[in-house]
Amino acid sequence: MTLFRTVAPAVEPVTLSEARAHMRLDHDSEGELIAGLIRAAREEVERSTGLALIEQSWRLVLDAWPQDEPVLLKKGPVRAIHGVTVYGREGEAQAMAAEKLVADTNSTPARLFLTKRPRPDVMMNGIEIDFSAGFGESGADVPDLLKRAILLLVAHWYEFRGAVSADQQPVSLPESYRQLIAGFREVRL
């Protein structure tokens, strides 16, 4: 099972002006640095929680269907399933009809049920599921706690940017960051 992003988010959940206001910066310099920290902080929040904050496209690649179980889409919240493709021996693609797919996007993780499961004829990576995930298209759609977690990381990394070399960044994650994202983390047993 491989999960990778096919289309990145169009915007960040936190703007440059919001980050500057949070850090109480009254100058317009270092905009590129702060924008990079915002992007890195969003990626850290997404990695830590398993969530996509701003709408983006993903592809789940499977070798075979799970035995008597739904397919779990572990990047959420899932907004839509765009297609399921099964590959034949010669690499020919067979798109599954939408009426054969039943998606439960309210569950965490989202579940995909198939009324018929055509078997891929290739040994590896014979099934592709394309979907979009995210809270919405703008930062206004992202839960406030997650936006605050991003702002906290941006400020923390900005403050410690000179104390540790660039190849050793991020230097740390503040405990308050962990508390902000705790309710969004997937519990694993």
C-alpha cells in the first residue's frame, strides 16, 4: 500500500500576515523565510495528524484488495473519490464504474466499499484509488486549533532559526504544539 499526493494544496491555511501578527513582527522583511516556515509547519501538522488541511489530491496504490474488508483511506477528511483504476497484465487500465463504489467519508478513516472487485493482473501496484482530502479550499475551513498549531511552530522555528544549523531543523516541537494537535491524532494500537 502506497499513499502519495498528486496535487498539492493551492494555498496555505495560515497567511503571511497572520504569521507576522502572531509573532508580533512589524517589518516586511524575511517574507520568504516565514512563508517557508508556514509550509513546513503545515506539512508537520499533516504528518503528525494524518490529515490534509487544505483540499489536495491523493492516490492510494494497492497490490490487491483487502480480504472481505473495505479499503481504508487513511488521509482525511476525504471530500470525494474521483476514480478507481485496476490494471491488466499488459498495463491496460480498467476504470471502475461509479455505481460499483460506495464511499463512507464520514468515518475516520474513510472507507470505500466495492460491489465487485476486479482482480488486478499485475503483481504489484495494480489498483489505484484517486481521491481528494482536506477541510476545504481556504484557511477559513481549517479547524482553529490546527491553525494555532501551525502558528506556534512557525514562531518557534523562527525564534530558533539561528541557534541550530539548517540541516538540523526543525530543532524541536514545543509541548504546547503536541497539546493542540492531540485531539486530531489517530490513535494506533
